[in-house]
Amino acid sequence: MSVSDDQPHTRTRLPAGEQPMGPQAPGFGRLRMLGGVFVVVFLLVIAVAVINRTNGSPTTGPATHSNDAGTAVSPTAPTGTQPVTTTAHGIGVQYPHTSEGAQSAAANYSVALGSSEMYATASRHAIIATVADPSAMATLNSRFDASYSAEAAQFGLTNGRAPSGLTFVSRSVPVGTKIDGFTDSGATVEIWSTSIGGLAGQGSTRPVTEYWYTLTLRLVWSGNDWKVNDFSQVSGPTPISGSQAVSSYGDLASAVNQFGGFRYAR
């Protein structure tokens, strides 16, 4: 039997929690999916951060040592404090009264002692007067005079000057230093170096060549600075030569005249 529209409608109220699910609002399912993805991504980021923090401890590497400031450094890493700013005859002086100060002094002194200025008497004596311990100056002058005068004769130099048309070059470049002994009054420093020396120019019978050697300087603390008291030298260590082609005498002569030398900076 049909029920007329004028009859009252019956409304049924179900207990709480049993309401039927009606149609969801458009996009509600997609929002729930995006929320789940966000939670998963957030948890992944947290997990990666925890793993990185756990594995962030330093890995085992080369042994380290401390410099004069107490900072740990690799044995082969460049070290040193503020470079010296005081010079005499173009050579850095007044180094710190420390192991690093002694090594810096030795490196800078080795550059001066291997320079072309050592082949002229006046400039050689000026260099030695700057770097030498006063008590050893006479002995050092005598030894350097003998060795450099003999070499100058082999190169055909006249008081350090090359024959006409040729350019003389002698430069030393420290590769590294090693302290062999250190006290408040003295230090022994080895300077591993490479150098170039010879006559650049057409017709040279002594072309510019490279040479590897280790110079040992015995320093004393004198006059509030490190000074050379004695020295010795041996060949090497020498690396294998590279595959570069030898430059022409013109390129070498131009380089010698255009590229100025400099003091070694630790």
C-alpha cells in the first residue's frame, strides 16, 4: 500500500558510532594519500640524519701531529704561523723562537744561499752576514767563497755576470722541511729542495738544468733570531722526470728575465 506524501516521515537515529558512511567530499581520498606520503618522507629524512650523525666520526687516516699552536695537522700539511715581515738584504729575519720558526728561517735562508747573488763576492758576503751566526761568519765566508768561486769559473761568470748574450740563472725552491733536533738554543733542519741553474741563451755550453738535493742547516738562537752555524748537503731524493719537452733556450731566457724570484713563505 502506498503512503501518501502527507503522512509524517519516520526518522531512525542509530546509536553513536553506527552512522552510515555517506559520500566523501571530493579530493578527501587524495588528501589522505598525500598525508601518508608526507609522513613516510619525514620518517626517511629523520632516519638519514640519524645514520649520518652516527657515522660522522672521523675515519682512520694519516697520523697527525701538533704545531706550535697545539693544532693537530697532517705530517705533510703546510704549517706555520704569521709570516715574518722584517727583512734584511731582501731576506726574512726575526723568526719565532719555536720549532716552526727555525724551519721557516731555514727554508728562507736556503733560498738566499741558492740564489744567483751568491756568485758575486759583495752580494754573497751580504747574504752570509744576514743569515750567519756571528761566531761562525768567518768560517762560512771561507767555505762559500771557495765553493761558489769554483762554480762561477765553470759557468764563465765574471763577478756573477754571465758572458755576453747569455743569462745566468740559479734559483732554489724548498719542497719541504724536517726538524732533526730542537732546543731553546739550537735546531737542525733539513730542507728538501729543487733548483734550476745554468746559462740560458744561444750557444750555451751549460744549459739550464734542474737538480734535487737536501740541505741541512744547523741553526743557533743568536741575537733574538735563528742564525746559520753550519751546513751540509747531499743529493736527492730525486723524483722521476716528467714527460714534458725541454723548452728552447729563448723561452728559458725570457722566463728567467720575466719571472722574478721570491722569498719562501711557510
